[in-house]
Amino acid sequence: MHDAHFDDIIHAPLRLRICGLLRPVDQLDFAVLRTALDVSDATLSKHIKTLVTAGYLVPSKTASADRSDARRVMWLSLSQPGKAAFDAHIRALKKIAGAF
């Protein structure tokens, strides 16, 4: 278990919510995440790019069985470093809040 560490990248409200939704699952589809967060594609894409650049998020694209066109589904998952950073950030928030 890593020590508590406040992470400025994760702490931005939308990125914190993205990580929180992805933490308990193996992966989520971009559209499901967008709907759950009630944000535009552009807004979600911007925050995903930040998390991918930090090495916290892993995107993958697959063909969609539900689509007749060539568009692909983007799946998102937290990387191992992303999970560790998120967990450490949550511990830091609990420490700040006085919940040790």
C-alpha cells in the first residue's frame, strides 16, 4: 500500500470522478462514461487525454458489434499506476478530512 499522496492531476473534479468510476471495474465504454458524467464528448476527451498522458488511463478501441459503420468503441481503464495514484489520492483526501 502506498502512502497518502495528493495528486493535482487526479484532483480536478471531473478527473476525480472519471477515476472513481473506473476504479472498481476493468473498463468502461467512452459513451457510458460520458453519460454517467453528463459531459460532452469534447470535455471528456480533454480530461481523458490528461489522464492518458500522465500514464493513469489506458484507452483501447474495438469494433462495435452494434454498429453498421466503421466507427469503433473506445474502452477506458485505469492502469496499475493510475489505480495506485487514485488510491493514494483518496487516502490523502481522507487524511485532510480528518478520517484516518
